[in-house]
Amino acid sequence: MPEGDTLFQLAARLTKLLQGSTVRHFDAQDVSLLETDLVGQVLDSVQSRGKHLLMGFSSGVTLHSHLRMDGRWVFRGNAIAPAIHGALRVILGFDSGVLLGYELATARIIHLQTLPAQDVLRTLGPDLLARDFDASQAVARLAALGATPIGVAIMQQTALAGVGNVFKSEALFLAGIHPMTPVNALRQDELEALVQLLVPLLRRNAIGPKYGQYRRQTRTSSASGPLQWVYRRAGERCMRCDGIIELIYQGMPARSSYYCPVCQPTACCVGLQRD
């Protein structure tokens, strides 16, 4: 499932393949996209911002897409552009091949400089994979969520951008925090430590493996056994304490949270400050 590391890798791959290339063909399922003619424009940049992908063109416009669960961009070298149909939402043709956008939850052409303050890209929290990531701002935004369960809070893209189900469950396990713990039951140093856990988890997965050729790994490369500590391991033994990993659903829409009830005690979930 796409999280910040997946989009970071996708942006890097498309940059290597297509940056500086001229658009020769453009088609889209949503006719409103066709009001801006991208043919003849140069693809200047491809960047990720949290779970969003931004393709910048020479005229100053940006093609913004969000993959959600099922979206994907596929590049086919030296291929003839197919007709738009079904799950195929966007086609960008270049001299070297075609870039096909399938099942894109968001696909729009925008001017980044003129976006309103309430736009989704304006309200994003600090990007965990950005070079200028501001950990203190991320902690402050998390703290502002008050009584929100931490398993919901760190998925809020307005608090910090890039975290999905996998990194949420894994980071909370490593921090020893139950996913139902209210944010305001955690100390400042606990929130800071949690953010500091998330950064290397995402970066190690974003920079290390090749795009599309890996399974997300949150245990060290030298470790044997499963690649994740708790994610998708409900009913299995915890590799730290031998307890049984459990699964709950949180938020709207409901999202999965995996945890070890022994390593991640529930005492703080009644609003008590932990020692």
C-alpha cells in the first residue's frame, strides 16, 4: 500500500526516467484536465509530498495525483498510447514511452503558488522524508490533537505527512505505546521519541531498496524471520516477549492497528500519565 516511502521512490524513478522530457501526447478520463494542454511542455520535476505526487511542467503548472490504496503510475518504454478506458485515468506520452496513471484517487492540474490556504497540499504536516523536515513542528501538531488516539493521530496527514498503516503499527510497537493511547496522555519526550522513530523507518525504506522490488522492512536487515515486528501478524507470537499480537480498527474510515498487548500496555489508555 502506498505510504510516504513508496511515493518517494516513485518520484525518484520517474525523475530518472523522464525529467527533461517533452510531452508528445496527453489524454485524461476527466475532461477538466484537458483544459490545460500539456503537449509540448517539458517535465521539469517529479516530487513526492507525503502521500502525494507532484509533476511540475515548464509552463508552471503541476499535475497533482494521489494513489490512495489502488492507484499506480506505470511507465512503458517505446509503447503506443492506449485509449482511455476503465481504470486508466491519465496518459502522458514521451519520446521514450508512455506514462499511464491507473485508479488515481486524485488527478488535477494546479498552480502551486495560487492554491487556497485550505487546500489539501497547503494543510499537510511536515513531510517525514523532506530534507527540511521539522520534527518540532510535527510534535507540536501531534500534541494539538489532544484526546485523539495516537494510532489515529499519526495517520493524520495534517500532523505529519507520509505515515500509513505499516509505519504506524511498527513505530508504536518500537516505542512501546498502545495505539489507543490518547495523545494528551503522552509526555512531550514520548512524542518526540515517536517522531524520531518514524523518520529513519521511512527513510531506510525510501532510499534503500529499488522501487517496486521490495517488501517494506522495519526490522534490521540482519534479522531473521518476518520483515515487520507486528504488522499483519495478528495471532502470531511477539518476537520480543512471546505474547500474542492483536489487531484493532481505529478512526473513520477504520484502519488497522497491530500491537502487542504486553509490549504496549494499555494503562495509559484511561487518560493516566505513564511513569
